[in-house]
Amino acid sequence: MADDRIDNRVTRLLGVRWPIVQAPMGWIARARLASAVSNAGGMGIIETSSGELDAIRDEIRLMRTLTDQPFGVNIALAYVRDPDIVKFVVDQGVRFVTTSAGDPSRYCAELKEAGLTVFHVVPTLKGALKAVEAGVDGLIVEGGEGGGFKNPREVASMVLLPLVCAKVGVPVIAAGGFCDGPSMAAAFALGAEGVQMGTRMLTAVESPVHDNWKRAIVGAAETDTVFLNRAGPGPALRALRTERTSRLEQAIPEGGVRGEFARVKDLYFGGDMEAAVPLTGQICGRIESVETVADIVASTVAGFRETVGAMARRYAAA
């Protein structure tokens, strides 16, 4: 590791240069994007929520040809289709796992017994305390402004992050509303030791999604997301405003929100923005361009240091 790395518990546990983690977006968080993040000094993550484990096994093999840096795998507990998912992950030689969307105790002990580092994603203080009790090594604390599937009673990062950090002793990675150096500095000021980026990485050059979605995010205002399915059944979610999601904001069909993802690949990779639900965070309003992962990570680290330094010069006691 270079001497200028950010040295804290997150970078030491993950073995990375910068405490910047790429979110495990279904179908999107594959080798092309994840390897770019790892090569840039962050932590690239391979998803399993798509359930396409044969394809994911191939993606992990591909990762090893694209990077020699650390990377991880996410287990989205609510979407596990293979009862041997832990064996699957361990057999791939992965050393870092994030778990999400379910009971953190389900696989934590088994993963840790295999020598893996485990961080669990939480949307509430109650969930954070439960995960710590289950024995996780750290937490990803996800505010309600983030894109994707959410707790129906969402709490903004500005409230949730310092609340959790004040109550737990494990390292925390902040998620939901982070895209650059100033927002990373804010996360650290509130107690985090890393940030996770989803929507920002979705718009990267190396992201496999269609340019129509990337352009829609770049052109979006901070008010251009919708929060769907607050009353259930099934999960709530935050998505980019389209004709489809504007209708869903008023009423979810009887079949539930999951039925809205039947043609998800036509959206993700075909560019049909009305084919499914484009999961996107409110941070879309602050993303102004499509950039390479390397540029996103480098500018985030530089902006973080510039922000922290400027605040120290202006406000720290002499």
C-alpha cells in the first residue's frame, strides 16, 4: 500500500487504500465495474442478488484476471436461492462479505468461522445493535435517501449515521447520499470510517447499464426520485422518477412491486426506461457527468482531503 493511503479500521480490515466501497447492485455489480473500483484503490463488490450463481462464479474468475486487489461479495439474505450460498462464497476464495436485507445472524457465524470479514447493511439503530450482537466486524449504515430496496420507515443519513456511530464500537461505512469528497468528509464528521457509493458508481464509464439510464441520472434534479411501496406488501424502494414509477407512486398493482422487475434487463441493458423500475438514490441531483471509476475515486479522495483541511484551517483552534 502507498504511504498516502487513508489509514483507519475500514482500510485495515478490507486491505484497501481508500475506504470507498461500491454498492452490490443486482446484475450491475459484476467484474467490469467491481474490478475498476478495486484497481482504483477502493473495494469492488460482486452481487449475488440476481441469483445467477453460475454467471457470478464466472464473474469472480474474471475478476481475478482483471485485478490483483481485494474485492468482496454481497449476500442479499432475502434473495438467497441457494442454501449453500456460504459454501459458494467461501469456495471462491473471497475474504470480504457484506450481508444485507435480512437477519444478520443467519450466516455471520459460518462466514466468520471460514475466516471472512463480515459487514452487515442496516437501516435502523435496532438493526445495527442486532448485527453487532450477531458478531459482525462492521456495519454499512444506509440512509433512506439511497437508491434500491429500503426500510419503509426510512431515516436520512444525517440522523441515522451519528445515531448508530454513537451506540456501537465497530467500524461504520456510510451509505445513502455519498458521491464525492465533501459528502465523504461529512460522513467522517458524523462518525463513519468509509463510504459506499451506488448511484455514483452506476453512472461510471465502466458500469454496464445502458447510457439512457446514465444520462437520465446526470440530467435529474434532487427531487427526481420516488419512494415506492411504503405500505407494502414487500419491500419499499427508491427509484428514479419515470412515467412508470410516477404511476406506481400513486398505487402499487395487486401483484406487488416485485412484478415490476420482470423486464429489468430491458431497462438495465436495453435502455428502455419504462420497462422496469430504475433504482436510483437522491444523490442523482448532485451527479453532473459520467466519469471513469478511477476519476471518481481520485476526485473523491482529493475532495475529502481538501474539505477536511479547509475546515481544520478555518475552524480548528490555533
